Amino acid sequence: MNETGLFRSQALAFKRDRPLGEAIGIASPALPLLTALASAAALALIAFACWGEYTRKAHVSGYLAPSMGLIKVYAPQSGTIVEKQVAEGQSVKAGDTLYVLSTESGSKETPQVQTAALEQLRQRRDSLTAELNQRAELDRIEYQALLDREQGLRRELQQLDGEIATQQARVEGSATSADRFRQLAGKHFVSPVQIQQKQDEWLDNQGKLQALQRNRLTAQRDLQSTQTDIAGSRLKFQNQRAAIERNISELNQKITESESRRTIVISAPGDGTVTAILAERGQVANPANPLLSILPAGAALRAQLMVPSSAIGFVETDQTVLIRYQAFPYQRFGSYSGRIVEIAKTLISPKDADLPIELQEPAYRVTVALDRQAVSAYKQALPLQSGMRLDADICLDTRRLIDWVFDPLYSLTGRV
């Protein structure tokens, strides 16, 4: 079939004659410039993809806590706060008084009855203390009397020994004289009456000697008894004083217990700075709720991040963290940096966590050392406070853009 059979004659005539002539393409003067700009932009994009970098971040939340832990102070029992002796930000030493509680309102006894009973205990204690002092003076006097008696008995023994020696000489002299008279009586130089007199004299001296010896034995027994009393007096005095001291100690304990039922002094358990005061004078202290917290001396604040298990895989120590404090909007005060120093190995469940923030899913605790302990605001450094909430970006991985583009291909190649 030829061409004339396919088209109408008018169409063939229009094509053959072409009254308007042939179309001629004319290039625009701006086309080379646009081509050059497009090529430069493409090269720039390629260069940016090859040398530009992107850091993948994990967005997590957390809070501030001291590096050595926060000391929370609780009341040992319920009571009304009658004294508050600290203020926010005040430095305290271990043992400093923080609060004084009164528990009289919770007692079954009236304050008047408690006061009267306490006064009686104090009077009994004062009486026993006076008795103890008097007992000590009496013990000293009694002990000195025993020592004086011992010295007197020793002197008496010495005197008796001298008298016995003298009397012994008299006995021996009278015995010799009686023997001589008996010899003379055999020669009829003396009468029997004279012999009897000498014999009586000897017997008399012998009786005196025996009396002195008996006196010495009595004095010796008294000396031994006195020495025994001296030896036992110390133990007796100590036992008597110990009994009184025990009674005083028991009374002191009762007084302390009675006073503790009326007032409770709550002291600082360690050195540090008072923070987060929750209880004021006049309030009723609840043992289940903290009265205040103490930031230990020398403790630096650290960020405690709760990283979910889905983001923990690439988290490592020494990674940089960008922190935004909720109390200081980052749009006005900026963000701050830190460094990961510790990653917990144990997963924290939302049910088991006792944290200032609420967990939506199980998470790992990541500790971050802050580069700064204050926030720059209004030309001054505002110190950070324990418990402040924050949002953080953990810089996980920094790679070139082209690597991120081809990452799916790399993953596919690795799987193949």
C-alpha cells in the first residue's frame, strides 16, 4: 500500500508545500551558564556527600545527681517540727542540728504528767549523785581510819615486844635468884620463908610474861584483821559506788528516754550542703518522707541518663553527650556537653525504679561527667541543682554522608 492511500490529499499537500517554512532551533544565551551552575551544584553535592559528616545521636532523658550520692534525712518517728536550724544552700558538718521535733502531741500522757515524771527522775538522780559524793568521802575517812589503826597496832606490837624482852629478863633473873637461894638453903644460910618469897617472885614474873605474850597475840590478831579489812575495803567501796553508779545510769537512761519521747534532735549524718528542704517549722514530720537532702562535701553533680535497650548497643564510655536542662530552655541558654564515664550492666525496670523521672520502658543507667557545674544565664553562673531533669543527645557514630547513603548496601553485602 502506498503513502497516498493512507493520508488525505489535503494533508499531503500541506506537508509538501509548508507555507511557514522549516523550524530552526535557536540556543538561549543563558543555557551555558545554567549548565555550568547545575554541574557545579552537582559536584558540590558529590563533594559534600564524600567529605561531609553526619553524627547519629540517641535522644534520651535523665536527671542530675551527686557523684557520691545524695544523703536524704528522715525523721525517726512522727512529730511536730518545733525548730528548723538550717537554710537552703547552707554548709553543715556531721553532727550539726538540722531539726528539733516534739512528740508530746502524739503521747497518751499529758505534757504536765510527762514534765512531773521527768522532774522526779532528775531529783532521784541528783540525790544519788550527792550520795555517791558523800559515799566517796565516807570511804576515804573509813579507809584512813583503818590505816591509822594498822599503824597503832604495829606500834603496840613493837612496844609489847620490848616489854616481853624486859619481862623475859626479869623471869630469868628471878629464876637464877631462886636457884641460888635453894642452894643456900641446903647450907642453912637462908630460911624456907625466903626461898618461898623468891619462888613467888619468879612465878609472878612468869605470869606477867605470859600476860604480855597473850596481849601480843591479841594485838597480832587485830593487826591481821585490820589488814584484811584494808584489803577488802577497796573492793567493798568499789561495789558500793558501782551500785550507786548503776542506779544513776539507769535513771539517766530513763531521763533520756523520757526526753526523747518529748523532743527528737535530728543531726546531719555527714558534711555537705543542705538542699531540697521539704519540711518547715510547724509541719508534722512523716518518717516515710525525707525532711531534706544533703549534697556531700566534695561531690560533683553528674547526669544520670536512662538509655532504653534499643539505643544502648552503640553507647560507650568517653562518648560525648549534649545536654539540655529543662529548667533552662536551650533556645535561650544553649546546650552543654559531658562525657560518659560509666554504663550500668543491669537493666532497670519501670516497676522497680525509684527515680525522679518516670520510665516508659526498661532502661540502662548511663553516668555522664559534666564539663560545667553551672549554667551561664544573664551574665552570671547559676549553679546546677541535684534532681534537675534534662534531655540529652548521645553522639553514637560519626561517618561520611556517602557512607550513610550506601549503608543499606553495605548491610545487604554483609548479610550476603
